[in-house]
Amino acid sequence: MNSVPQAPGSFSGGFAWAMARDLRLAWRHPDEAVLTVAFFVLVASLFPLGIGAEPQLLQRIGPGVIWVGALLAAFLALPGLFAADYADGSLEQMTLSPHPALGWAGGKIAAHWIVSGLPLTLLSPLIGLQYGLTPDTLLVQALSLAIGTPVLSLLGGACAALALGARGGGMLLALLALPLFVPVLIFGAGAAEAQATGLSPAPHLSLLAAALIAALVGLPWAVGAAVRIAVD
Amino acid sequence: MTGKHRSGTPDVLQVRDLACRRGPALLFSGLGFEVAGGELLCVRGPNGCGKTTLLRCVTGLTRPDEGTILWHGEPSHVDPERMRAGMAYAGHLPSLKDDLTAEENLEFSLRLRGAATTPGERREALAAVGLDKRRRIPSRRLSAGQRRRIGLARLALDPAELWILDEPLTALDDAGQALFTELLDRHLAAGGLALAATHHRLAPASGVVRELRLA
Amino acid sequence: MYWSSWSDFRAMGGHAFFVWMSYGALLLAVVVEMLLLRARRKRALAAIEEERDLETEN
Amino acid sequence: MNWFYFSSPSTFYGLAGRLAPWCFVSAAVLAAWGLYLGLLVAPTDAQQGEVYRVIFIHVPTAWMSMFLYFIMACYCGLTLVFNTRLSAMMARAIAPTGAMFTFVALWTGSFWGRPTWGTYWVWDARLTSELVLLFLYFGYIALANAFEDPRRGDRAAALLALIGVVNLPIIYFSVQWWNTLHQGSSVNFKGTSMHVTMLTGMLVMSFAAWMYAIGAALVRVRSIILERERRTQWVRELKAA
């Protein structure tokens, strides 16, 4: 046991640790990622059954429905972010790690996005075809999801950490996270819809990107603080 | 300001008038103690008297109502990262992932601790705690005692000066308890220190053992 | 006073339903909140009372 | 005078007890004056007719719903930074009143909308943002009460309120943006230019609502203090006295 104090941790150390571990865990039991994607496809195909498959109508509601479906799927993946670590004590070890909270919190959320947000984004053009959307709309939709879903993971991650150990479980998390998702939904769905109706999606996408940058700056700190409150 | 006493080595951990509540009830107040290099402080007391809460206050997981914690003479909030690097906490929860093998669990736990270890060292540590043959199966299939031994291997390789242990001997058989005592000996002999909440009689060969009794 | 008679006032130029449903809602909300506040205080005091009796017993 | 003196629950309990009645009295007086101005004195509105008088409670309650959320977030900031118990109790004491004002703002908004735009719920930017604000209030209250240990609920809900207050302007902006895209011309609540009595009526009602909110929060915080400190000595003596 060397008595020289170990160099304190680093942001990259924590980030790499969280990414490596969480992605390996996700690889070991991929059911969560599969369920998230399955839910998204399911929700997207319920709407035509409910509203009717008339092409003009589907094209009109396509972008909005796909975005709401992706948002709900990303939301359902949130408990998987911290719940297991909170239950088995890993979250305590993370809080006590020399690595700064920004590091491992950011890493966990990035890994969570790769398992939930990314597959939803990659799959959205496929679902868009179901709604008869034109290729350029599909592209803008995927772009808006690519920018928007990380914000959902960041916002949702903070709310998931806050709701750890709380009575009410999933429903409470919905009440915390979904109101905060409103701006992301508006800018995201708005971008795809603008493209579909011939307007330029640029303002929506730039606002969404601004939201992403703000989220990347502020939310990892909030997630770290929420976890510290949770393990208290 | 580091206090000099007993064995003459400076105090690494100092706690002054610590107070903590659990809901409306006051667990303890005005609690103070020091731990120097090579010392083991055993915290004893009936169930529910706040042993675990005291340990968690020292680690910083739980925020005490009052009191200051000094690490190498410096308040803990001055350089929290350095204190966290110098302190290993083994609580009730094993913090193991069921889907990872013993080797992977050990690797990730130590990386989280900021400890650079080679696969060889890790394999040796697992062999030392008798898990060599089982190091590649998912931890889900290990017994509680075997999972605690992964914790022992983690302590063996952790560079932290201060061990904070909550009931370290639970679920360990006689061989496991002997292994733990031997690890503790080596840690104290090398100048490390430990704070343990336990009902068992801990008697390491080297190092000074003191007791702190909670009402 | 703007109104020529109390009945005109109550009629609110034909929008009586909407105006009085709005003002009524606010009045109801305030009254309900005051009642809830009083009930909560009573519950808190009762809990203290109960706890004190428990204490003096043992 | 050290301003921490009133931050201990026992001393604040007494102070709140003395202040609350005055708040309610001034609220009642201001409300009476405001209603007199709004309902009896203010002239009718050329376009909307008499239903516009709902503005005298709709706008004040909407203002108060946002203002109280901001005040609540300030108390939550104090709770997280200084770890003081009383600021957390104050935040909890404000939330229900804020939620009540938000609900009344929504209710009056929709009853005003019916004769004016033909439907009870019009997806107007301000009404929609109020709805989201109502969910933020419910989220705070639900999270604060979702834990065994009230101190844990205080801190978790405090952080949520901080995240919420940072997001509130973004939500309002995004809904405004969304509304101008879909609705075309934004529907203006104010109608014609404000007659002087209308404006004063609204301002007086806002102060009345503010006084009421302070009074309600002070009364509720006293109950919270009793619930939290029921085992302490001073509460014992208090009850016995």
C-alpha cells in the first residue's frame, strides 16, 4: 500500500469509466435498449390505427407523432440510468470516487444516450416512411432527434436522480421530467414539421442546438448535485 | 494544526463535535475523535445508535447537522477530491454489478477509485482471496461470502490511507475473516488507518486498536 | 358607479355566467385553502398532544 | 440585530403568528377596493363587453403564479446553499398557494375564452405556459412529499425548483414561439387601450393577492414547523401553555 496520496481523479477518468462500464453492461443485457426501440415503433404504429391511414393526414401528423413517440421512449429508458446503481451501492462509490461528479455523471448520461437516444434517432427515418414523409423531412427529423434526444437524456437524468428512493416511482418521474421536455419537443417537432411544409427548419434546429449547449453546460452539474442528495 | 499523541505520529483524520439527526431524533452530538497512522478505531454500540450514520458523515455521503472533519489537518471541504482519493468506504451494499465477472467488477471498482492496477495484480488479488477459479463467471452466481471477498481484493489494491468499514466481517467464513485480519494487519503496518463499525472483536497483530462507544 | 341598477350589475351585460363562474372559482379556491390550512393546523396540534400523552405514559 | 435570529423555527413561529392576521386583513381591504374599482367603477370594454372584467382576477393570479414560483425557487436556493431548515419549510409553504393561483388563472382564462373565442380551452401561449407551470408546481409538491425523511424531500425538491425556474423562461419562450407558428396572430388579452381604472384595479388586486399569499404561506409554515419540531421542548411548552 503506497502511502503517497494517489493523484486526484480527472474528468476524463470518470467519463471513460462510466462509458466503458455502462456500455459493457448494456451489451451484456441489451433488453433495455431493445424495449426502448420496440416501444417507439409500437407507439408510432398505433396512431394510424387510431386516426386512420389517410396519406395526407399521416404526412401532416407524422413529424409530431414520431417526435412524441421518441420522447416517450427516451423517457421510459430513464429509470435504467441510476436505479440499479442506487440499489447495489455503486452510486455511493461513484460519489466517493476522486473523479469529479461531472465526469462520471456525464459519462453515464452519454452511455445512456447511446443506448436510448441514438437508436431512436437512427430508426426515425424508417418510421417516417410509414407516414409517407419525404426523404428531406426524414433527414431533418433525424437531425432534430440527434440534437434533441441528448437534451432529453440530460434533463431526464437529473429528474431520475432526484426521484431515486422516492415513493411514486415512474409516475413521479413523468411529472418531474415531461414538463421540462416541452421546449425540446416544440423545437424538435417544429423543425421536422417546418421542413415538411416547405419552411426552413434552420431556426428550430439552431434553437435546439442552443438548448443542447446550455444543457451540456448546466445539467451534468445538476445531475451530480441530485445524486449527492440521493445518496445522503 | 495536527495533534500529536500516543504513538507520536500526526493525526490523519480528526473529527470535532459532530452531531447528526435521524428525522426528529438526535443520534449523537458533540462527538470528537482522532485517528493517526497505524491505528484502528472500532465504533461500537447497540443497533440503531448511529454507527453507520457516523461513518457516512466521515465519508461525506451524509451531511452532519454540526461538526467539522479534518483530513491531514485541513477541513474536508477545502480539497474534497484529495480526501476522497485517500479514503476507501466499504458499506453494507457490495456495489457489485451482477452481470460483470469478478475480474471486471474489480477492474471497474479500482478504476473508479482512481487506482491504476494491471490485470496481473488484479488476478493475484483475486487468487489471494480464493476466487481465482471463479474470476470469470458473472458475480450473480457467486455466494454472498464470495462477493464480500471481491470487496477484500478491492481493499487490498486500493491506495487509500483510510479504510472506512461498516461491519466488515459479515457473510465471511472463518477463512475469510482470517484473510480480512491479515489484510488489515498489512494496511496498519504500512501506516494506514481504519475506522470500523463492528460487533466482532477485531484484533490485528500490528497497529493500535482503540474503541469509540456510542450511547 | 358604472351600473344603472343592481340587476344590470348581476347580468353583466349577458356574460353573467362566465364572470361569476370566474370570480366564484377564485372565492371558492381561497375558502377551500383557508379551510385546509385550519385543518392542517388542527392535525399538527393533535399529533403533538398525542405524542405528549404517549410520552407521559411511559 | 443578527438576521439569523429569525431563521430559527421557534422564533419565526411567533413572528409568523403575529404577521399572518395583518396580511389577511390588508389582503381583504385591498381586494374589496380592487373589486370595487374593477366591477363597479371601470367602464365596459368596447370589443369584449362585460366579460373582460375577468381580467381583474385572471391577470393578478397569473402574475402571482409566476412570482410565487420564483420566490419559492429563491428559498430553495437558500436551502441548498446554506442548508437552513426554515427556508425549506417556507418553500413548501408557498408551493400550494402558487399552485392554487395557477389553477385559478387557468380556470378564469378558459371562462374568459369561451364567450370571446368560442372555446373553453384556447391554445394561447400564455394559457399553455400556465398549464406547464401548474405541472411544475405539482412536480415540486409531489417530490417534496415522496420521501420518508422530510429533509431529503426538501433538498430534492429544492434542486427541482432551481432546474424549473431556469427552464421557466425557456418554456414560456418556446410556447410563445410555437404559438406564433401555429396560431398566426397572437390573441391579445388586453383588448383596447387600458382605461386608468382598469390598470389600477388590476394592480390593487395583484397586491391583494400578494398579501393573501404571504398570509397563507405564513400560516402553512407554522403548521409545517409544528409537524417538524413536534419532539422539541419549545413545542411541548407551547402546547401546554
